[in-house]
Amino acid sequence: MTDDGAWADSTAEDVLAVGPWRVTLRGAELADVSHDGVPVLRGIRFVTRDQDWRTADDTVTRRTTDAAAEAEAEAEADATDEHGHARARARARIEVTSAFDGAEVLRTTLDLTIDGDTLHVDATATTTAPFRRNRIGLVVLHPPTLAGTPFTVRHPAVPATAHTFPLWIAPHQPATDVAGYAWTTGGTDCTLDLTGDVFEMEDQRNWTDASFKTYSTPLAEPFPVALDAGAVVHQALTLRAVRRPGGAPSPAPDLAALDGPAPTSVVTPPPTLQLLAASAPAAARPDDAALPGGVPILVEPVLGDPDVAAVLASARRDARAVLASARRDARGAPLDVRFVTDDPALLRAAVDEVLASGPVVRIGAFDPSSHVTTTALQRALREAAAAHEGLDVVAGTRAHFTELNRTIDLFGDWDGPLTFSVTPQMHDRSRAQVTESIRMQRWVAMSASRLAAGRPLHVGPVTLRPRFNAVATSPRRAVTDASVEAGYGPQSVPDATDPQQHSAAAAAWFAAAVQALTVPGVASITLAEVWGPRGTPRRKGVGGAFRSRVSISA
């Protein structure tokens, strides 16, 4: 991100244009693959995920293209195929090192070969240090505009099956046991062959990624898997694309139902905007006058941890400060309390205690392992609502929309509001990922509204980076400090803080997120923390709904 609002991306790019093919070499990725001007794939990558599903940091050590092959292709321009293309050939190689926490674990070579209407990628990776992996191998990203498009799946040992890229966001894998695909887009027939492992597809719009993702090692296989130094992984893919005779494009799927109302449409009443309680060390706290004002504060105490009282007290102070900043009465802004617990009895006692301590706008609860509101917790929330007249209770997930999408049947008897959170950087931290997540947020909000079937939605927290690891297999860090002097929660989560959190680009991103998530049925949207390194961006001149409804001026 840059100070003028542009989301900077220092990754070097080269464009390889050979015959009908155009491929952007962006860092370690083969991006924006098109054939005869028709987008075919969003990207091809080699991805390493550790035992906690963290994605390795890739560094390109060398990238070369075969200029001689390109020159030869130009020289043979008179030799054309049946589609009028030169029989073009080219090669490129990308050499990459991958690391976790600065320690190298893998070296990979990607070899790209283009020959006429065929694009081939060969990947060989060798571990340089022992580590535990959940996934390692080639990843293919298909564009979200394929939603509603039929495709055929070829399997390793059984006949091919017919499928459709899902229109509404699919909770589970649209395709499994994959050896290859065939589909048509923009009047171009495409086939993709995959070797080296068994593959499957997931709908990455669940995490606001703009793609359907094909990856290796099915989730049904055990993980994590220990790899010793010197282990070799070899995978390959072959993509073929042929323009149909006449070049007539295939009909585009109707995505209007997914897009819903345009971002500038007025949703009445508009969602209430909230902020997340600050989790930074107490010494970093700014003067109360510098804080944005007039909004409820969402706080996530973990019952059983020794710092519960301190976390709630800190959130109460945030609430009082934002209300004083807004020059309203001094009783304190309300808290939106989302307890993390698997104990219904402990939850009931905590509800009674927090309601006695000050204003509360709503209460929710989530299991610390599944991150969803179990049936036992739903029952406890109903009992609390019955015991405290007017208490609003919320259920769902404190994690991604994915978890709500996959567990919606758990809420068949729940008639209250539902919730989920949003973060764009679960899989990728690139400029394209962050900016394109905005449109995907609109798709997520509309899909969630469809699942809610008339029940209100409370969306958030909406954060640039994940505030906790919802899919970690490692044990959660034990909390031993009863104070919050050193911070709590996201403060101790690796990579939870985006270095450019307070840039103008981040402020504009949050403003766009509010617009994207403002759809019928959304009752509230919780944004970044009220202060600190993960705090609300305070920049002038951003404009839009975010600035007018949450103070972000310096």
C-alpha cells in the first residue's frame, strides 16, 4: 500500500505473450492466463502450507524465459495452424525458495512450456529442512466468472462425471478425485490434465478470494504429514485451449442475482457500524479524545482464561472513550460481547455478570475448537435471553463465512440473528487478492442472507489480517497473565497486524467493505479495532459511507 491510496505490490512482473497465449509471470505465480484474449485461468502456483495452514513466504531466486524460442516462433510466423496462429513455442523457468518465519524449508523449480495451443507446467520441489505440512503442490485458480458454467471432471479410475461451477457459494468441494477437467469459456474449449497427486476443488469465495481453487492432496487424507529434508515432490499440469470454429462466444452466466443491489443502493435501515475492542498493549493506548466515537464495541473474552475480567474492563474503557469522543452521555457505549467457551454453565454465569457491569447491545458464544455456536451454547443463549428481557443474542461463527456455510444445518432451530467474520488475507497477501476481495464480500453477504432466510446478520469483525488462526492444528497459546498490560488475543497472533493498517488505502478498503457488505438483512458491521496497530485507519479525505458513519479523521 502507498500513502496515496494505491495498494502497492513490489512483486516484479513479466508478460509472456506467445502465439494465442498471454501469461503474466508475477513473482512465483503464472497469473492471468489467457488464450486468444479469453481469460482461461486466474493463476497457477506451487503452494506450501504448514501444520497450521500457514502459507509459506516465497522468494523468487531466478526467473528466465527462453528468448531464442520466442525469436524462433516469430521467425516461423508464416507457419500457422488451423486457427491462423503461428506454431509458437516458448519456455520459462522460475526458481523459488519457501520459508516459514524466515527459515527456508523448500526449493522449487517451475518449468513452463508453451507449444501451439498447449501450455505445460512441470513443478519439482525439494525440502531443505524437516517440517510438517498440510498441503504441498500445484494450485490452479479458476476465475469466479465461471459460476454457473458446466464442466466435466476426469477421475483417475472411474468414468468422467458432469458438474457445474457453483452459482451460490458452495460449502463443500464442487469436485473431488480429480485427474483433469474439460470446460468451455468465451467460445474456447479448454482441458486441464493434472498429474503427481489426486486433486480436488473448493470454492474460495467462502474466504472472499476471487476464484475456484483446484489443489492436491484431498482433505480426506490425514494431515499434518512430517517431511524430512531431501523429500521430493513432483507434479505437472497440461492446459489445452482451442477456439471453437467461428469463434462465437458461449453465453455468459447470469450473475446479477449474486451481485444483489449495487454498492451505491440505499439499504434501509443501514447497518449499525461497530468497532472491535483494542487488543494492543495498554501503554500504546492514545488519548481518549483521539478515538473515533459513537459506536458499540465488540469484545471476545475467552472464558477460563485468567484475563477475562481485564479484557472486559479494557473494552468497557474503549466504550466509554468512544462515547465521550462523540459527546454523548457518560454512561458508556454498549458492548457486543462474544464469549469463547464450550461450557454452557460458565456462559450463563458470565452473561449475568457482564449484564450487571454496564450496557450490552448483544451477546454471542462460540466453541473454542469449532468456532461455531454449538446446540448446547444456543440453548444457553436462549435461556439467557429468557432471563433478561430485551437481551439480543447472536449465533453462528466467529471465523470465516466458510464455517457458517458448512454448518448452517446446525442452526435449523435457531430463529435469532447469525454472524460470521471477514478477512481478505487468509490465503494470499497480494494487491489483487486484497482489492478483489471487495466484490467477493458482496457475494458472501448475499449468500449469507440467503442462508439466513430472513434472520438478521451481524457481519464482522472485518479485519485486514486474520485475528486468530481458525484452522490451526497446533495447541492454542496458553494465557497466564491476568492483566492486559502486554495486550491479548490478536496481539500475540503471528502476522495478525497488516503493516499498512493506517494507510489511506486501508481506510478506502474498509469504506468499500462497508458498501459491499451493506445488503438487505445485514443489521450490523464490525470493523477494525478501535485503536492500536490493528486499529481503525485515521486518514483524512477518504470519503464515503465509512467516514460519514465512523470517525476516521486524524
